[in-house]
Amino acid sequence: MSFDGLFTKAMSEELSDALSGGRINKIHQPYPNEIMLIIRANGKNRKLLLSAHPSYSRAQLTEEAYENPQEPPMFCMLLRKHLEGAIIENITQHELDRMIIFDIKGRDELGDLSYKKLIVEIMGRHSNIILVNKENNVILDSIKHVSYAVNSHRAILPGQTYKFPPAQQKLNPLASSDEDILKVLDFNAGSLDKQLVAAFAGISPLLAKEILFECKLPTQENVINAFHKIMTPFQSRKYSPAIMLKQAKEIYYCIPLSHADQKMKSFSSLSEMLDRFYFGKAARDRIKQQGQD
């Protein structure tokens, strides 16, 4: 899982730097699970892709061209009504979850100030894009509807109060001391990578494997040192996006992974890397789905 909680942190920072204060000029929905926002920010027009695709969910800036349907879907028209001409005030991550929140200020039909939240939940087949009225936390609509019959904790439907997914009660790895790390790891139980994933928010199996690879021999001291070393780029916001080869399969991450078989290419931004990684993949998947329909 490359787009884990810590990768989401890095992406929310990249989007915040590029788009905060920008005006949403156009909104398109080129495919059922994907939204494209054209945003004027820092003197440039930027394309923001928000995807709730079950296999390729993500949020990124893109240089790719997407064809738009002649008739915009209902969700696209709703977003246009509420968000076109509005200003992106803030872009934040919810805790260390795979969720990015866009705080947006616009005006309603009467010309009064109106505040909305566009929430992107990047959770595989459970991914979603949700528009929420910030003043009362009521869902206006979402790209996917989820009833209580499907999710007993929360419904994602117009008129429902928005709830975050249940908190997992994990530690923040960016603020954990040596004692915190030792307290949650049992060095006699084995599977330290799985223990890291279970104990710390935002850490995927991919990153947990990198921590253990970095420490070579998994003694307490080595694990602590490797853990802090891997967390340093996230604390300092100094990333080095790269696509790598692991067991003949391409993977990506916001820092180079030493346990990968081969580092293929570095990129200047996360978004540039994702454009390269996903180029053609989503299109091939859509053609495959059309053939199955």
C-alpha cells in the first residue's frame, strides 16, 4: 500500500502549498469515480484530480488530459453549484488517516458567504468524495452512496451528519519516543513489521518492511534508530518521490525504499510521480471493465 497515511500527509502538504488561496474555476467528472477541478492558484491554472476508483484512489495535481462526458453527472452538477468560483482556504489531513479535507469558502444563491468541506477518503474500494456543509456538518452529496445496511457505523448519504471512520487508537509515529516504541513492540513475538502496522497510525506494511530492512539486525536499539530515521523526512517535509521495482512489480513512495530491488526514477513532486505511475493503468482498467459489462 503506497498511498498510506504518511504518504497522504506528504500529498496534503504538496496540495496545500500549490492550491491554498486558489479559486475553483471549473469542475468536471470525466469518469464515474473521478472528479477534476481546474483551480487558479499562484498565477497558474492547476488541474486537481480526485479519484475514488477502487484500485487507483488518490488525490493529486495532474498534467494528463481527460475527456469529459457531454452530459455532466448529477454529482458534478452539484459540485459546480456549490464550488465553482469558490476559494480553497485550507487543505489538511485528518489525523494520519488516508483522508484529505479541502475547506472551501464561496457564496450561496443569495450572495451570502458559504463554507463547505470537500472530503476525499482514499480507502481502496471504500474510497469516496464527499461534499459537506461546514456549518452544520451535513452531507450534501457524495460520489458514492453508502447506507447503514452497508456500514453500520455511518451512512454517506445526502442529509446525513458526516462522521469520520472509527478511530483506530494508534500512536502517532511522528511524535513517538523511544519508550513509546519499546512499549508497543514485543521482540519475542516476531512479525515486528505487523506489530509496527498495528501500533502506529499512517504506517503501511510497505513502510514497516523498510524500517526493519534499515535496522538490519532487529535489536531494540537498531529498531528505534531505524524508526526515527525513516520518520525524519516526514517530520522535516523533505521528500524524494521515486518509482521502484520490487519483485518485478512497480511501486512508488514519497521516499526511496532501500528494500526495493531497484530504484527506477526520481521525481520532483509526488503528483509528477503519480502521473507517471498511473499513466495508462486506469485507462486499461476502464477498457477491461467495459469488456466485462
